[in-house]
Amino acid sequence: MPAYKFPTIPSSEITPKALFLKRRQFMTGSLAAGLIGATSLPALAALNATQSRYIVNDKITPKEDATTYNNYYEFGTSKSDPAAYSGDFKPTPWTIKIDGMVAKPMEFDVTELIAKMPLEERIYRFRCVEAWSMVVPWTGFMLSELLKQAEPLASAKYVAFQTALRPEEMPGVGGFAPVLDWPYKEGLRLDEAMHPLTLMAVGIYGDILPNQNGAPIRLVAPWKYGFKSIKSIERITLVDKQPSTAWNVAAPGEYGFYSNVNPERDHPRWSQASERVLGAGGGFFGGGTKRDTEKFNGYGDEVAGLYAGMDLQVDY
Amino acid sequence: MEIAANPAANVRKTDYPRQINKTLARISPWWIYGLGLIPAAWYFYLGAVNDLGANPIQSFEHLLGEWALRFMIATLLVTPIRDLTRVNFYRFRRALGLLTFYYVLFHFLTYFTLDRGMNLPVIFVDIVKRPYIIVGMVAFVCLIALAATSSNRAIRALGRGWALLHKLVYVVATLGVIHFFMAVKSWPPRPSVYATIIGVLLAYRLFVWVRDQRRAA
């Protein structure tokens, strides 16, 4: 059974360019009028989003769990570190830059971006490469919407992402033996990046992203292992060659460039055939469940075509 | 080999190591068992009432593994502390060693029951296929042998063989940190800290052994 219903978006539902440009104009106007801006940040805490039809029918992981059990090694390697040690991180003001092989290199202020992009809430499965999973309501917009504005050149084949690197605000990046080669980098093939499932998330559970979840803006590619969904993005670069990615550089035999969720391709050190679904509550005896992992995390109907003809045991 | 205490050193006015040893002699090793089992009981309680975070089973498993390494370190500290300070925790060493075994046993049982749900085919595949599980299992089997021969009777029965057999503890400690590294991504600080401490404690043995070889020669 597919994990979700894939909505075929009628063209009538896609916001016409003229309209969203007008909306943008209005926003710029409001900015000038001081209606929106840094001072109105608290108002952004609750995001205005339309409910997407991209939803799974699984039980949503409690917010408490999704915001206290994180892998964000810039703040420490324990699951509780990001929530505990990301307090000094400043997600505003924040500029995200799009450059490389684009006709129009751009820079966006994320607060403005949040205000002008059509936000929707999507409930996605999230499968960590460590064989646990959550079900998270993300608020965001399609990456394709952002990339289209920069007008990728025909020569662009991949999209490279980079996380901010701020040693003063990130206690996990220092030391003489860095856990990863900072800054954190990720990448997608351009067609993966343009896929409607690929989300730029600015919120979870209806609120803006907490620091530990990748504030102020992050990627969510739900058919890939969680580490592909890079957090706190400050730069997006269109390139023609497969970009280097943090975990692939750290251990190429363990973490491939694609890193699609694949129960048939085990991690060299552990099985990927099943996953522990977190957030059941009740502690040891609360019936916390294991379930079989689905290929492409259940999004196969939608994304399998991207990999037609590829051997996913080789291109893992 | 042991370093004989220099009798001349005992002439000092206040012999702190001796005083500490006198105090230690009055403490029953049973306290070590009682205190040592508190973390396991506490974390089990937290896990049972859902106060161990989003992934309580794995957290419990990992905490037990880390405590096993801590007791392993405590066990390995007894000899260097005696050599270097003459403070002697020897009476407690068996308790510390057995606590190491109990925590590895709990760690294994948590894996076997809560984590893998006693799913024998899955566990079998783990054991034959997953290097970090294999390493952990080998260490566990060695520890069983050590725990089984920890009684006074076994010590007497094995004679000189006992000391030789119990050199296995160095193998277990090494496998323990390897197991930790293999179970995590990248090279994070926590296993590195345990590896460093255990590395220093094992290097100390090597140093003493080499020195004694030279003296004997």
C-alpha cells in the first residue's frame, strides 16, 4: 500500500506567476510600511500554511520527541545535544544565496522569503539512516519554486547545499578532531531537487523551525535518509558535476550520494530492513513498534522513476 | 609484576595511603554491588515511565553499554592506583569486574528482548553478519568466562592459570571500545574518550611488563 496519496496538481491550482509576483509586490510594500519585518518576528511563530494533500496516514510523532531527539552534529553528537546546545544559534537575520549555474543569482532574506512563498503543511515520513523513523508535519514550499526564480542554466545538473558554519554559535564544530568536514554539505541531482516532494521547510508542527531542527530553513527529501535533508542552509549552488556531500566524504562506503531509503541495501554495519518508529510513548512497554522499511520510504510510486535503469545497489 | 612498597617511605609522619587503606578495609565490597547497580535500576525506572527520551530502548541500551565501560575502567584503575599511590582498592576489584559483566549482561539482554524482541532469526543474522555485534558478542563471551571463574573456589582451582585467563580482561576492554566505535557514525568524542582512557590503562600494563622483562634480563 502506498504510504501517501500523490496529488496530481491541476494546473488551475498552481499559482499563476502574475499573481505571485503581485503578492510579492504587496509584501515589499508592506515591508516598506513597516508592517512586516524583524519586529514582527513573533507573529511568524505561527505559520500560515495551507494543508497540503501530501500527507501520510501514520500517527504523527509527538512534537516533544521530534524536537529533542535530533542529529545535528554542529551542536554535538548526542541526540539531546542539539536541543540543549543550540541556544546561542541565531537564525535571524538570515540570508540564503542561490548561485552557480543560474541565469539570475539571488539572495533572499529568509524572513521575507517565508512571507512571500506559498507555504503548505505536509506530513512526511522521516527515516534516519540509523534505522529509526518519525512522522513530521513540515511547513514549507517546494524547492522547485525557489530554484525556478533563479532560472537554472541548461548546463546545471546538480544542486549543492551548504549549512552555515558558526563556531561561536555551534559548540560541536570545534576541537582538534572534527566529526565531519565542516561546513556540512549536501547535494541532489537537479531532477531530484525539482521534484514536487522536495521541500524547503521553514517550520514544523505549525511553528517556525526550532534551532535544533535546522532553523531557519532546511531541506526535506522524504524518500532519502534523513542526513540528506540538510539543515540551516545558507547557500544553494547549481553545478554540473556531482557535488561532494558531508557523509559521503566521511565514509563513502557507508553513505552514498543518493542515499535513497532502501531496505534491500544494508548499511555495511547495520540492517536497513526495518526501523523503529519513535514517539509511541509509554516507555519500554508502551508498544513502541518496529516496522519494515519501505523502498524510497514509501514514496516509490512518486520517485522510483527518477532512478529508472540505475542499479541502486551500486548507486546507493 | 608488583612493585614492593619501599619500607623507608613508611617512616613519614602521616602515612595517608596507609590510613586510606585502613578505612577501605572496613568497607564491605557489597556496597560496591549495591551502589553500582543503582544506575541500571534508575535508568530502567526512567525507561519504564517513558522518561528516557524519544528512543527509550536504544537510550537504555547505550547507557548500559557506557556504564559497562565505566566499570571496566574502574576495574583497570585498581592496579595503577596501587602502584602509584599505594592506595589499595584490591578488595573491590572483583565487585567492579563483576559489575562490568552485569552491565554487559543487561546490555545484551536489552538488545535481545526490548530491542530485537527475542526475534531469533534477526538476532542470528545480526550475530553472523554485523561486525560490531560480533565484536560485542566475543567480548561478552570472554566476560562470561571471567565472571564464571571469579569465585574464590575457581581462583584456587585454576591456580596459576587463573591470572593468565584473566588477562582476557585486556581483550574485553579493547573489544568494548571497538564495539562502541563500530556502532556509531563518524568518530564522535564519547567513544574517543573511553578509548583514550582504556588505551592509557592498557599502555600502563605494557610499560610495566616491558620494564619487568628488562629487569629480569
